[in-house]
Amino acid sequence: MVGQNYHLGLSDGSVSYGYVLQNRGGTDERSAINETSDINSRDRLIQVSSPSLIDQHLVNYPRASQGDYSGGGLQVVFIDATKYFDSDLDIKTPGYLQLRPSWARVTKTIATPGAYTQAVAWRGDIWFTFNESGGNIYSLNGGTTLNPGFAVRGLDTDGVNLWMGGTGALSYSNDGATTNAAATALNGTALKWWVASQGTTGGRFVYYAIAGAGFDSLYKFSTDPSVNSFPVGTGSQAQVPTANNVFRIVDLVAYQNGIAILTTDSTSTNGFDVWYHDGANLSRIVRVEGYVGKGMCSALGDLYVGAQAANLNDSPVLARITSGQYEIVARPGEPGVYTAQYCGQPRSGAEFVYWPVQLVGQGISTAPYVLVFDTFSGAISHLPNFDGADWGTTLTGDHYAVHRNVAPYGRGVSFAWQASSTSGVAQAQTTIKTPFSYMANGWMVSSKYDFGTPGIPKRNRRIEIHHAPLNAGEQVLVRAFIDQDPLAFTTALAPVPSTAAVTNSTVGSIVTVLTMGSDQSIGRSMYFAYQLTAGTGQATTPKVIYTAVEIGGTWIWDFDLDCTSARRLLNQAAEDSQGVTGKDLYFLMRNAYENGTPLTLYLSGLSYTVNVESLKGQAFGYVQHQGTPVKADEEWLVHVTLRQEAS
């Protein structure tokens, strides 16, 4: 009946009343419906909307723009305008957010593989092995197969030769076509192998670990032909003094003028240690309880350790050790997740550390992925998946299974895993395995935008994605999620509200705009996700220059209401017959204000969720009306201000 008998209606969910305005003449604003946008909140929001001055002073509505994503991911709430929540796009260059190089996958038929899968970059190619009993070693690009004559547990390089270690022998290749014996007997059964160049203090050494009575021992010998004649006898394979410390050796890298050794507890894996060995003495750098070390690498002079929780029920961590100082630089798992999560060995390439992880609730990813840590900026990003089969179950294995799976090469990376007992897989970005192409598509998930005011409802007006002119086949898809948590995002998640989505594939267009102009766009926060799709033949990629999020204030209504015992309806035919008193009409608003209860405001053909922001009621005492002499109700003239809230 609103619009016919009443100016407006209010409901608290239990009762609903119709109201009429005070009749004070056609030009008196007290007899009008006064509807305004929330200018005061808009002005305040502009000051906190963005660190960018252009967002604060040169726009009509509060907005936040972002053109630099190089700060990395894992930012849930928008604070740093260089960061975001999750993405598998290439973030390295501000103003050029784009698809990463695609993956190329090579599958080998293998026979009787062991627990070790190794990959290493050498002579412009990627070489990998699956610890087959037959001893095969494969090259990614050249299609070559090497074979030292034994099952390979360790594959490493000193930049000159490719070294192949087995349980009882070591061979090398200097041409990628033939192999040569470096040692045909060892001082025990080798578990792992490492090659380290240690400068003038040590020269070039190969190290291998063997299992002892409750602890591992470490041996080494020089690979310099001027020092040793090949094959090197067991007597020339010196034991590295470790003072019989009870540990298992997980990893080893050249460090300063010696080596750094990563170990775990021998029997109960409740922690890990990182040691420094100068050739004579073993000194502990750090001890970390509650985590199991899975691997270590050196990047630009610092050590990086990948470790997973001892009980697996927390996020794995990537830690940096600098001058004896221990710092966690990446903890990629979602907070509050206490289900098994795994990691592998980190590997360094240029200024980046590549670290495979298997998490719960991986967001845009469908399988374990390679996290990328930028040692210069501290930014955390990750590579996309080829498909849901990436990595198989490799990362759930022990440190032998995840040792040297990843092989960085330039700005690209490759990795290998065993898909089954008869199938081995090597996967490389197409910067390594040509021909080059871009990923078919990729995602960016923003941080949550609340404009520094998480408790205030806002009107989410539009999202703009500014990009280079789209080429044929390229597409930009945008979805918004109001009052939702980005941690719950998956690529199949429907937008909230359901209409908050747009797709643009118009060739030559330079902006994609998602407009959310409806009552459903009211919310306290919002995040958005957009998908970039490659052009024809995956030969081109959309390039996002910057994004902009724009909000506005909610509606404000001022009413002067007649809450008396007799009210003339709008049709002028009769008095109000709702059967309620003026006190009932007033106390619906008064109780809502006192109790903080939202109301539903009904205007002609429209409804809004509102809160009573201010209220002034005037009761002029009890009066007698003409007609039947009945004691009158409380007579209230009410001024009320209502603010629109999120539904």
C-alpha cells in the first residue's frame, strides 16, 4: 500500500507499519521525502581510499588504483598497493601484468624406478633421471639418453661436467654423449650426492652421505684431475669429521669458504639443524624445533631452507639464513588450516628461489605448484599449473624423493616427477622447451578492499581493468565478491551478487568495466578476480596496465513523520485503519535505535535495509479529538534519519 495509502513503510521483521509525512504545506521540506547520497562519508573515504594522490584529490568518488603488483601475493586486506592476494600471472614489471610462459611436458616410459627423481640444467639443456634400475638419464631438448651403467641417485653439475652418482659408484660426462667412471667403489652405500666448488680453500669436491648406526656419515673427494686420478679409490675418499653427531643429512651447499649442511633428527623428526663446516670443524648455525627440513639452496650469498611442520598440520615455511640470522620469508598456507601440507627442496636461479609446495585450499591452483621468492624485493608469487596432474604425489615423499626435482634455467624453470611406475614426466616453461607460447589463461585475485573502514557500508560502484588493446582471441573476465573472503576463492566460484561479472573480448578495446549499480552492491568490503585469456594460438597475452576500484556512499533519508492517533491517508478518502496507535508507530523506530536493530524501508516499488542514525520525537501530551470522547493516544511528531546498510 506504500505509494497509494502511505508515503513509506517500515518493518523490523516482526511487524510492518505504514507511515505518512507531516502535512506542513507543499513547499516545506518537512512534508517531503528527503533522499541524499552520503556526502560526508564520501569525503572521509576519499582521504583513506588509496595512498595515491590522484585517487584522493582528482576523483568524484573514493577509489583505489593499482598498477604495480611486484610486491607479491598473500595480502588478504588491501594495505600495500603493490601487493595482492593470489595470482599465477607474471607480476615482475609494473604496468605489464600478463600471462606467464606456458608449460611443455615430456613423458618418458620408464622401468623399475627408485625413490629418487633428479633434474639439473647443464650445457643449455635440462637433464633428468628417475632412478631406473637400467640407469637412463634423459635430456629435455636434445632427446639424448645417457647411461652410466647403474641406477642414478644423484645428478649434479659443477658447470663443466654432469655428475651421476649411484649407490656404489660415480660417473661423469663432459660432452653429453659419453660417460666416464670417477669412482667404482665407495665407503658404504651412498644415499645422496652433491658437487660443490669451494674456491682456492677447497677446490672442486663431490660429497656423498651414507647411513651409519643411527646417524649419517659424510665423505668427499676432489674432482680435480690434477689432484685425483680417476677412478678415485676409497682410500682417497676422506670422511668429513662430524663428531658422530646423531643426525640424518638432508642437503648440502657450498657456503662461504666451506659448506652448509642441513640435517634432521635421526630418529624422531621433531626439528632440523643447519651447520657450517670449514673442512675441519662443524658448527651449528641454527636449530629449529617443530619443523622438518626438506631441502636447502644458496642464493646470492644467503641460505634458504624449505621445511614442513613435523606433524604436517600447518603451513610449510621458506626460511632465509643471513649471517646467522634466521627469518621466515614465506608461509604460503592459509591460516587456520590444520591438514597435511608438504613442500620440497628450494632451488635458486638468478635472484629467485623456486620452492615446490602442496597446500590445502590452493585457490586458483588445482595441484601442487612452484612458489617463487624474489630475493631482491621479498615478493612472493607462484607459477601456474599445467593441469591437475602436476607433481603427482612426489611432495608427500621423504627428503630423498624431493631432492633436486626443480631445475631453474635463466628466468625459466623445469621440474620432474614420477607419474607412475612406468611413466616419468619432465615439465618446463617454453622459455626452455621451445616453441614459445603463453599460458592459455591465468588469474589475478585482489586483496580485500575495505577502504580503511571495514565497519562502514559502502556502495561498490565499478571496477575498471585498463589494459593494452586486446588482440584477436584475447579476453578479460572480471568477477566481484562483496563481503566475501578471498581465502575461499576458487576459479569456479560464482560472483556475489550473481550479476557482478563481465567479459570483454572486443579487439582493440583498452578497458574492461564491471558496473555494480544496484542495491545488492552495498557491502563493507569487496574483492575481485579477473582472468586473462591468451590470443590466437597462445601467441599474445593481454597486458593489464592498472586497475581501479570505485565506491560511493550509501543513501540517507530524512523524514518528518506523523505518528499520531489519527492520520489521513494519501488517497484522502479516510483515516488510517491499521489499528495501531501513534505510540506503536514511534516505538518501532525508537526500539530499533535503542537495540541496534536494522529496519526495512519500503518506498514506492523499492525496499532498503536501513539503520536509524538519528531520531527526534516530540510528544505534546494527551489530547481529545472531535467525535466519540475516547482518551487519545500519545501524539508524536518524529524526525528520523535513516542510513542504508548492507542487505
